[in-house]
Amino acid sequence: MIEDTAVSVEDLPDFIAEFNVILEKHDLHAVHYAHAGSGEIHLRPIINLKTEEGNRLFRTIAEEIATLVKKFNGSLSGEHGDGRLRGEFIQQMIGPRNYELLRQLKYTGTRRTSSIPTRSWTRRP
């Protein structure tokens, strides 16, 4: 969910520092790797997703990092698309007005060709 974030290159050091503060708050570590020249960073927190606690923690981290990305006017999908994985955060990233415009465009363009026109991005995974 948060492994494809991107922010302005100038903001990258501060973004990474604040990301790490969030991890420390939850006693977590992450793997960091990046296309730093374009402001994109892949951050993978080490969380055991085989447990209920790990799944709850993953959700908490996802929400906190989405807020952090928004603070830096960044993107949750710097290299890959939003799709079902990040779809629930689109409105938070682009605002309700732009979200509604996208929803209308998506519906208009797919209602004749798809039996589930909004499946790919309006529902939580």
C-alpha cells in the first residue's frame, strides 16, 4: 500500500525522516529503496501480516502514511497505478471535488462496457 510513494525531490529527506518517526512510534523498521532522483521511494515496513495484530497495524500505518504523503503534496502511486489497493485513498489525495469528477468520468466511460464499472477503485480491498 505505501511502497510506491513519491514526493518532490526537495522534500524527500524530510519525508523519509517523518516516515521513520511514524515507524518508530509503532516500534517498526522498514526496508528503504528508491528512485531518489525523481522523488520516488519504496518503503516496506516489516509487519507480520499473518496475525490480526499485524493486519491492524498495517492499516494504521497505511492511514498515517497516506496523511503524510498528502502533507507533502505527494502521491501514493509514484510508479504504479492506484487500482484496488490504493483506491480508497484517492479522495483523500485529490479532494472530494476532483474525486467526484473522476468517478463520473469512470462511470461514463465504463458503464457500457463493464458489469462492475467502479470495482477497480471505489471500494476498500
